[in-house]
Amino acid sequence: MEKMSTSFVIFISLFYIVGFFLAGVGISSLNQAMAAKNWVLTSGKVVYVDFVTDRDSEGTKMYKVDIKYMYEANGIPYEGGNLAFGYGASNNQSGQHKIYEKLKSAQKVEVRFNPAKPSQSTLTYGASSEQFVVIAFGVTWLLFTTGLTVIFFFFEKSAADLLNQLVILE
């Protein structure tokens, strides 16, 4: 029984690690997106914009805008490529194409850079649905894993109780 408990602890620990990792990534991205509102504003020169079409692992078409821009912070030139924290490919072709249409003819854009780390920049700020999806998935994963843990320990306890209550007469 001891071996099974140790194996279960190792097994379930992997699930907890995944859940905390996902929730942490979502929360970190959300914090950066919200902090960018107060970052230093500067002008940036658009170097490259492309509308990228790809397929995910299930074969669904995914769309994304790739952008590269140059900006200066404290007299030092930097290159950025972050449209928004948490931004990634989606299957919403129309929404992604609208972003592309707005950026494709732009020569200059407003860039927000982190005053504590000027190489970190973004073009927009604020929360996105992608961040909340990652956080919600991580929290749901943790709740599911906690449920499995509780069930395991109830079953473990009831087996021990049965063993303790079992009386052999002969």
C-alpha cells in the first residue's frame, strides 16, 4: 500500500505542476498586459507586417499578424515584435485580418516600453480573452486534480478502515 501512495503522490504532483504552470503563465501575461498601460510611450517605425496562415495540430486554420518595429528608448535602438501580451494565432480570420489591415500601411506606431527593461515592448495593453482562457483552464485543471486527490485519499482511508474493522475469529 505504501508503494501505491508514493506512486500516486508522484503521479498527481505532475498534474499539480501543469495546473500551476498554466495558471502562472496566464497570470504573468495578464500582469504584463495591465502594467503596459503605464509604460513609457515612444514612436516606433514599422519594419515588417505580415498576415500569417497556419494550421494547428488538429488541422484547424489559424491566423495571426506578425509585426516587427524599431524604437528608441533612452537613446538606444531596439527592435520589437509584440503586438500584445497574450496575443497569438486564432481561428478568427476576420478579426485577425482587421488588425492586419490597420497595420499593413502604417509607417509609424505608438510603442509602449518597460522603463525598467526597455527591450520589453508592446503596441497595445490590457487584458485579452486568451489570458483568461489560460487562467481558467489552469484553475479548472487544479480543481480537477484536487478532486482526484481527495477521492484517492477517501478510498485509501476507507480501505484502511475496513482493514482495521475486520475481525478474524478463527
